[in-house]
Amino acid sequence: MGDQANGQAQTPPYAVKGVGRSETVQDLAKHVFGGLPPSGGQFTMDVDQLNDAIKQWNDLLDQLRDDARKGRRMVGLSAAGSPLDQAGQGFVDAANASGLAFMKANQAQQDFVTEYITKLTAVRDGHVQADQDGAVQLKKA
């Protein structure tokens, strides 16, 4: 796993099969960065490319948040009949456990995407500041 601040692409660590958008997160990382980074290698992106990448990651974050809003309905389920037999209660318990697992995976994905957006933004802002500093130095020369 690379470090964005040092110019290495970082790929999503959460590979939860069949849950939410983890594969989308990985696919987006491959799309934005063209695949996994070479070992010890670096990549370059200009400010426009960074802005595009940040927009794509923000779009993904919005989708994950929408999934979480919809997924809240999968938690706290109860059966219509009362009292439930053991099998019925088992189904309700399994459904609630599944909903909780979905919400936990979704939150982990949101946390990763949010952190990655922060890193991309810091890199972009560093490029902009370095360009501005260089322009000031050129004017003084």
C-alpha cells in the first residue's frame, strides 16, 4: 500500500465480497490510477487530474452514504407475529446480524474514502501552493 503524500497510489484495503461498494472502490482506484502502483514507484497527476479524482471519490462517498441510509432499514427488524417460534426468531436474528455487518462494512468504506479524499486534497493543495511559490520566486528574479 502506498502513501499519497509521497506520490504513491494507495489502493482500498477493504475487499468485502458481496457487500456494498467495496469492489466499486477498488475499481475506481484502478480507473483513477491505472492499476496497482509499481513497487517503490511514483506517479504524477496535474491539478486538473487531481480535481477529477477528488470529484470521483466524492461521488463514491455520496453513493456509500446513500447505501447507508437505505441500509438502516436492515437493522432492528422484528417479526409481525408474537410470540415467535425458535425458527422465526432465528430468521429475525440472522437478518439483524446481516444488516449490522452491512452497516459496519459500509462505514469502513466511508472512512477509507473520506481519508483518501483528504489525502488527495492535501496533495492537490500542495501542488497549487508550490506553483504559487514558484511564480512568486520567478517574479522576484
